[in-house]
Amino acid sequence: MAVQTNAAAPFWRERPSVLSQSLKLAILVVVVVVMVFPFWYVLSVSLSSERDLQGANISLFPLHPTLLAYQTILQGGVVFNALLVSVGVTVIGTFACMVMTTTLAYGLSRTNDVPGSRFVLFLVLGTLLFNAGIIPNYLLVRFLGMLNTYPALIVPGLISAFNLIVVRQFFMNIPADLTDAAMMDGANPFQIFWRIMLPLSKAVLAVVALFYGVALWSDYFQPLLYISNTAMWPIPLVLRLYVLQGQALSGAQQVGQPLPPATTVQMAVVVIATVPILVVYPFLQRYFTQGVLAGAIKG
């Protein structure tokens, strides 16, 4: 005869009450509003006309929306050229960084098969604690002949020690039975890396690629230090000119068009510089929580 017990279920298994659910919803709404408000405010100001900005308070919904600010900053070609430069540097740089990071991480994860891997790992960890500084880095880039070249924006940060350690640890967590089985089937190390390690690591690679891409896209100090040719400037430096020095207004005067308010020009450039990252992010978001490794093992 079965014995029935009336023991209460653990508190973490109890169904949440309506009050707690409402409190969580309210907190979530507040967080969303706080996060979305700055972006909406910037977009609203960029679309506002001069009449909308005359009042003491700027409306979040412009009564007389206009695209004059966007037309002003895009017609001269400076912002468009800067966008092309940033896109090229970000795409090529992210690809190069991922190639170097994944290959080195795979070699360092095979400590028993690669001679000297522990010493190289020690050197990589040392870069997290010690940095050469601005002047030695500048002298090195100048010695390599990369001043006023786009490789100067990519090569100095080709491998991030933090991202390398993350990818290496993920490779080490992949069961050795998979690689051993592949070796028994005649696969060489490159085939194991390309057909086994990389497909199982899509989640972490997507995150690391996003880290590299955002860092390259928003990098301001490296172009300022290594690029003196204004025609080669990426969008962060052009954004600085528009926001801090109002360079867009002089361009509008040359073509004889009415001047948009300086505030709308500044906000329009901020929108143009921010939208590409916001567009790319949703395509990588699905990899963040995807159980790629577990699904492959159960497979």
C-alpha cells in the first residue's frame, strides 16, 4: 500500500503568484523604457524640423518631420565614404581576427599534440597583464610601413587574448571521443578543425565575431592615431567632426540648400553610425542560447 505524504513542494517549484508576475512585468517594462528611450530620442531629434526645436522641450514625436538632416550629411559623400570604410574594415577585420583566433585557439587546445603550446599560452596570458603602450605601438606600426593604411586598423588587434581564451576553453570542452573517432576514420587535423570543431562551436564563434565586429566598427583611437588622411577616416572620426565641430553645416552651405539645425545633424549622424550594428545583431542573437554542443553530442 502506497503511503501518501503531504510534504510541501520546494519553494522554487511553486507556481509564482499573480503579484510576483506583475512585479516582474513592471520591472521589465521599466528596463525596456530606460533602454529604448535614448535611441528613440536621438531618432526623434534627427527627424525634427527647426520649428519642432524652437520650444523648450523636444517632442518625442516630431510634429513636422523632415529628412533634411540626412540629406545634408549624405549628399557630400563624406559620411557615405566613411561608412564604406567602416564596413570594409569591420568585415575584413572580423574575418581575419576569427581566422587567427580560431586557429591559434585550436592549436593551444591540443597541448599534448603541439610542441611549445604551453609556452605560447603563457605569452598570450601575459598580454592580459602587460601592454607595450601607445608610443611603442605607434613606432612598430610606423616601422612596418602601415601608417595611413587600413591594415593599421586591423593588424594591431588581430588577436584578442580574452577572446582567444574563450574559444580555446570551448574547444577543450568538446569531448575527445569525437576527434578520436575522426582520426580513426582517417581525418587529418585540418579536417577535424574544419568539419568538427568549427560546426560545434557556432555559438561561441558568433559571440566572439560580434565582439570583434563591434570593436572594429566603434574603434575611434586607432584611426585617430594611425590615419592622418581624412579621406580614409572611418565613421567614428567623421562622427566626431559632425557632433563636436559641426562640419556638416559648411558642406550644406556649399550646395546652397537651407541649413538644418545643428542638433538634428548631430543626431542623424549618430543614427547612421548606430543602425548597422543594430541590424547585424539579431542575426547573431539566435546563436547565444542555442544548444549546439548538446545537440551534436546527442545527435
